Amino acid sequence: MAGPGGPGFAVDTHELQTHREHIEALTDRIDRCKEAAQATEHPEAFGLLGIPLAAICAVAQQVAEIAIESASTASYDHSARIQLWQQMKNADEAEFEDLFKVED
């Protein structure tokens, strides 16, 4: 895909920043889910009568925790990559500005 600056994507760095902020907000929500999933891990979380229920739910809970952890890791990674893209885009823009700067 060719943009006005040549091959690649024509992306506004402010749009990248906004996107990254949305991803970071989702990451915070995912991390709160992760904390909540870990909070009910103890077998007595449902009381003494709930111990058998906790045992039945333990496997499903572990699978869910792994999925939530994967989502959290992916979200952090995506945010970091967007930030790097934004920094590279800003650096490219600064280089072009310097290249075409006219001295008075």
C-alpha cells in the first residue's frame, strides 16, 4: 500500500496514540479480570460447603486464568509495538522536516 510519503501506511501519530490509549485501557480491564480470577483460587473461597464445588470448577478456572494471562500478555505486546511504531513515525517525520528545513 502506498501512501503520500511512499510505500507503507499513511498513519497519523495522534491516531496511533489514541489507539494505544484504548489498548492500554483494555489491558487494565484484562488485568483486573486476572486479579479477580486469582482471588477465588483458594478451595475455601466458597466456604466449607463449597469445597467440592471449588474442586469441580478448579480445572475450568485454571483454563480461564491461562486464557486471561495470554490476553494480558498480547495486549501489553500490542501496546508496546504501537508505541515503537509511533516513535519511529515521529522520528521519520523529524528527519523529513530537517531534510527540507530552509535556513533564513
